[in-house]
Amino acid sequence: MPTISRLSAATLDSLPSKVHVPEYDRSTVTPGIAHIGVGNFHRAHQALVVDRLLNAGEARDWGILGIALLPGDERLARAMQAQDGLYALVEKSSDGTWDYRVIGSILGVLFAPDGVDAVIEALADPRIRIVSLTITEGGYNFDRLTGEFMVDTPVVAAELVPGAAPASVFGIICAALDRRRSRGIEPFTIMSCDNIQHNGDVARRMFLAFAERSNTDLATWMASSVAFPNSMVDRITPMTTPEDVEAVSAELGVRDECPVVCEPFFQWVLEEHFPLGRPPVEQAGVQVTDDVSPYEKMKLRLLNGSHQGLCYFGHLAGYGLVHDATQDPAIATFLRRYMDEEATPTLDPVAGVDLEAYKAELIARFSNPEVRDTVPRLCAESSDRIPKWLIPVVRDRLGQGGAVPMSAAIVASWARYAEAVDENGEPIAIVDPLKDELVPIAQRQAEEPLAFLENRTLFGDLVDDPRFTEPYLEVLQRLHTDGSKATVAWLASGD
């Protein structure tokens, strides 16, 4: 069997004409952004924006240096290194059309376990003016109930020992900022791109909390000098499967070990707060505004909240793919009831957005059969997601004097899913940082129906409010007696 060449700078010219390739000389691009967490979402989103600008002859000093921090990131980091930072981005439309584009904006990738000091030195380079983050919701290390930085997590506690080497995102970024401070270099802007409401404000609190415990002089300087803009980002980007790798490589005619597949929809709303400048992202489809809050609330409560409404019921009903679950009329109707009756009344006015059209588009996006997003992906990390995306809807709606039967049903579906056994008696592989704590609690709820809800770290005082517990208990009972499909059909009917 002939050896297939690898996607790289040397093989770009051999790609089929239907594949869009960088139209700029990458050797003339210099790094201005360092991005921590070069996973699929960043590569379908921010890296695409910079690539668009470079193709338009802009942003030549805003190339991206990727940084992979965690040992689990090694496979992707090595693949990106072997491919000169190149990868294929494939936009999959619901009509079956696939659009192929090779992204060239990531100039290189550092793997922190190879040498943390090299990463810190790269961040201290005065050319780096933005450090952006996609480190997941859990990466910000704050307590779900209090919102406070958790100093006792193992990696953070180890870093706070005098003389310890930096290892976490907090330790490494603070070390780089301290190095810049000592050299008289202005601090870079820290730009969160994670799905957290007020993500820049959250990042600011967490990084300052770490610095206050490790270097008070640095913390004072950071508080007065480092910018943390808020942003809202939206693009469904599922995990890359082995089948994706094979299909994309076959189309390219060269081997791509780290392609990214995504939906055509793209949205990025960014707060204007960049003391050292930024690339002209508004020329590449980004909305720059003074206030991101209405947009991020809309996205987190409608899209992300609906994902949670879909995934547990869908998994229990036997659906493995998001589009199959959404094409179930009862699930689609249930999601619209959640969006219309509970989430939408808690939103602020969103300039330039037709909410009815936006919600209809969400159902269409979830139904896209080409993306093949998986239900288990949406079920993962629930203890980080539900408190940030759904519980705020519950609290605001109850504060308005409204009812929350759909939101209570979503929490009940998570509680049933967390029993780790499906309706056929087969095990469910729970992926959650609190799995060892939550699964035993969920498995007691046949005898203690409120056991799961009594976790006040996750749910606060909701267990004491009958406006929430009554619909919660009814749905949990129906899930045990009637199953997911019948329960969703009952919820959709409004009976």
C-alpha cells in the first residue's frame, strides 16, 4: 500500500482545487495571539477569523501561537506540530454540502509538559498582545455555589507552595505576566472564549484570586493593568471521529490527523476592551460591542440550556446523535416550550436579533444530520454546565413569579441519567468531575426522591421550594415508571 503524505506546508500545493487554502505567505506572519486550549472549538472559531483576515491581507502581526497545557492534550499537540499548525476545517450543511478549508493562522503549537519555561517565555514575548482561552467551563476553578476561586484543588494548592513550578493555566499566565512586569513590558489582554456568562469578568476574578495568594505585588499590577474583555461565542463543533479523519483525508489526498468538523452557523460577539490593540475582527464576521451581556445570556440560556434539555432525555430514549433526538417531534416541542415559556422571559433585549427566528434556527441547527454531534458529548461535564446554564433560568423565572416545569424536568432527567444505568439496564458511561459523588446519590433516589436535589453545592435552596420540587418529582417518577419517550411526550403535550 502506498504511503500517504501528511498535510503540511510542503503538501499544500497538492490539494484539490475545491479545498480553500491559505492565500498568504505564512512565513511573513508573526504571532500576536497566544491561545491556550487549541481544541476543536478554537480551531473552528477564533483561528478561522484570523485566517479570514490573513486571506484578506490584514492582521499579519496577529498570527496565533497555540499552547496545550494538559498531558491529555499531547496527541493533538503532536499532530498539529507534525502538520506545521495546519488542519482542515469542514463546514457541514444540512443539505449534504461539505466545504473544505485549510486553516493557516496557527503558526505553531507548544506542549507545556515539554518545558513550562518555554511557554512562559513565549507569553512574555512583547509581540504577544492577547492571550485567549478555551479551557472549558470547569477550567476556571470556581466553586459552583459561592463563585469563589478554589485554592484547595490539587494543582492549584501545589502551585501555591513557595518555590513550586507553575503548572496550571493560572500559574503559567501569572508567571508570564510577572516576567513582563519585571522587564517593563505592557501586559497582554486575557480573552476568555468559554461558555460562561460574563466570561471575562469570571476570568478576571479567578486570575486575580490566584495572584493575590501567590504574589501580591503582581496582583496589584494586574488589577490596574490587565484587561479581560467579555465575549459570546457560538458554533456547534462536535468531537472529531476516526471516520471524520478518514473521510477528510480521502478528500484532501493527504493525511490530516486533526481535522475539525462544524456547522455552517457562526457567531462571535466581543467586548471592545483591548489596550494593546486587536485584529480587525469585525471585518471577518465578528460583532464588536460595548456590552456582550444580552447576547451571551441569550446564547447560554437558549442554546446551551436547550442542549441540556435534549441530551439526558435523548440518551435515555436511546438516541446517540443529536439530530436524531431533535427530529423526534416530542423532543423538539419540549425544547421550544422550555425556550418560549421559561428561558425567553428571563432575557434582556438583544439588539439586532429576532428571537423567534433565532429559536427556530436553533432547532434547525440541532437537526442538521451532517454535523453528527453526539448526545454523550452534550451529557458530559453536567455538574459544570447545569449550574451555569440552566439554574440561572430557574432562579430568574421563579423571581418573576413564573413556573418552571420544563427546567425542573431537565434537572430530573439529569438525575435519572446520573443513575448510570439506562432504561434497558445497560450501564451509562458518566463523564463528570463529580461522578464519584453524584452517581451514588442518584442511585438512592428510588427510595429518596429528593436525594439528588439535596446537593446544595449544585442547586442551592431549590430543594426547599415546592414550585421546583413538585414538577421535578413528578417527572422523576414518570421517568422511572413510564420511560423517557413517554415522559417527553407528556411534557410536550402540556397536559
